[in-house]
Amino acid sequence: MDVVVRTYSGKGSKELFSLLEEKKSDVEKAIRSVKGFVSYTLARSTESDGGLSMTVCQDKAGTEESIRIAKEWISKNAAHIGVDAPKVSFGTIIIHATK
């Protein structure tokens, strides 16, 4: 499995996360459409006004698709905010524990 973490901070990040929280069912629906989707987490940061999202997919193609979906959702729904681009980190899952 593969993971992508998108970290949002700086200009517009607080407003973006308020919108994401308000539209969480739309965001979840969009991210669940990714082929090979496993899990998604969206969290506010305690270190900045923004936050992070973490998407786990069966393979790298899924995590790359999740980035495309996230960019598309933001351009359609949050272009007026003018948020700075996120820091994007990819990785391969070593342990994926859930309850």
C-alpha cells in the first residue's frame, strides 16, 4: 500500500480547512472515488492554521489520483480562497493498523 500526505499551511489554509470541514461529505465522496482507495484522514494542525490530509491507497497510482482529485476539488470549490500549494510527501506503508 502507498500513502500521500498533503500539508497545508500559510496563506488561506485556515479558511480552506473551515471549508473542508463544512463540506466534509462532499470531500469524502470525492476521495472515495479513487481507484484502490483504502483510507483518508483530514486533520487540523496544532502547529499552524492549516492541517494535513493523508490518503492510503492500494498502489502509487491511487495516491497520485487522489492528488489530482484534491486539486480538482480545491479549484472547483475553494479557488476564491487562494490557498498556498501544499507540501506533498509520498511513501510506502510499513504498518497500517486500524481498530
